[in-house]
Amino acid sequence: MSSAGGPSRDAIVATARESIARGSKSFAAASLLFDRPTRERAWLLYAWCRACDDIADGQDHGHGMTAIDDAPRRIAAMATLTDAALAGETIGIPAFDALRIVAAETRLPPRFAHDLIAGFRLDGDGWRPRSEDDLYRYSYHVAGVVGCMMAVIMGVSPDDDAVLDRACDLGLAFQLANIARDLAEDAEAGRCYLPQDWLDELRVPADRYMAPERRPALVAMARRMTDAAAAFEASARVGTRALSRRSAWAVLAAAHIYGAIGRTVASRGAAAWDARVTTSTADKLAFMVRAKGEAAQRKDIPDTPRPPGLWLRPR
């Protein structure tokens, strides 16, 4: 049945499935490995995240970024709709009603939704990272917290900080790999996510980091980012011990798929931005097969402590 005259859950799920198919082939592929309830909730959460990102950037499912001059107003409206959805109100906008459903069906902490919106607010304010810590904090707000929300959807308690830390680590790994891959696209859009400290260290102007003569320095900074992504990914894998086999399968497949982005950027060196790094369908299938075996043996992963020097999400 629909809620308060709104569309039915099935209709909202169908719209969410269309959204993920258009916006993220990698996440869409990995999501198929979840059991049905988790899969549908993953689609619903993605639909809300994708819609918020598009609202903030003036995009359509992550494509066609346009210059906008009213970002604060857009983000304020997004926050208002999000609060209403979290309060159980029927919004009439599929992506926000998707959040309403997820929040009602899980113990999704409202603070996580607000943390994500804080990340969009940083972009809307033209924020740039000064330090490596700033980079990780931003990555938490736009991706690490999504890992936390996904963990809750998979049945992890919102109070289980140890597992949520590992889930956050995977989101950080994804974001850092994506930033390294998208450096050229971000430069065209007037954005720079390379910490100013790194740029200063290598004497690279923030508005010239894609210049041909700066390519060796860019390769060094990108490698620094992909090395950090690999460290976060390794930490995140320990967290799959706490997941069901199906959930671990999906998470490990996603780790392989997104991890391959960072590894490819690193291996291409100076040619990393000549063509967009992607993961082929054949590679995705191979990663899924590999992840299936890993998920079956997840309990055998050593329960090693999280590295003490690894950046930790805010509490």
C-alpha cells in the first residue's frame, strides 16, 4: 500500500533501481549480490544520495555538471526535504520517499544523513582541503558516511562503532580512488581536491596541477592518494567478518571493482588522465566470482586491530 496517498513501496523501489542503473554501473552490479531486502534498501539509499548529489552539482545522475550560483539555497532545500523524510513524511519526490522508507525499515541514524549533506555544503561553499586530514574529513562526509549507512542497511547496529569504522574505511577508499581518477574532470570544473600542503610541497599551483609540465608531480600526488585508498580498503576487509555471506559478497565485489580504479590510475602513471579509467564488464564478473569465494571464507580473515595511524571518522 502507498503511504498517505503517495506511490507504493514497489514503485519507489523500481524508480530507485532505474536511478542506480543510470548513475553507477559498478554499484548496480555489486548490489545484485545482496539478498533481496538488502538489495532494495541499497537501491533506495543510493537514489537519495544520487538525488542530493545531483541537486548540489546541477547534474543528472552524475553527468553534465553545470555551473550553479544558488548552491546554498539548493542544499538548504535538500536538508529540509531530508528532515521531513526522516520524520516519516511522504514527500512526493521518489528519492526522498526512498530515504523515508529506508529510515523506517532500519535504525538509520539521522546524523549520518546530515553528515552527508554537510559534504555537499562544503562543495557548495567552494571549499578546498588544506591538509591531508582535511581531505579525509571531506571524503568521510561524501563517501565514508555512506559506508556507515550501508552497514546499517546490512544489519550492523548503529552502536557498533568498530564495524562502522571499517565500513567508513571502505567508503574512504572508494572516494580517494575516484578523486585520483577524476583529477582532470575536477580541474575542468574549477575544483581541486589535492591538499594545499601537497601542492605547496611540490610547488604546484592549485589552478595549474593538470599542466603538462606538472605531470610528474601530479603522478606523485595521485600515487599518494591511491596508496591511502589501498590502506583503507585493507582495513575495511576485516569488517566483512561481521556481515552475512551475501552482504560480504557484495561488499568484497565492490572493493575489488573500485579498488581496481585506484590500482589502474597508479599503474598508468603519467597517462592516467589521457582516458577515463573504467572497469570492464568482464572484469566486474571476474571480481564477483573472486569475491564469492572470499565471502565464504570471511570468518578466516584475521581479526587484526585497525591500524592506529589510519585516519578515524568523527564520532
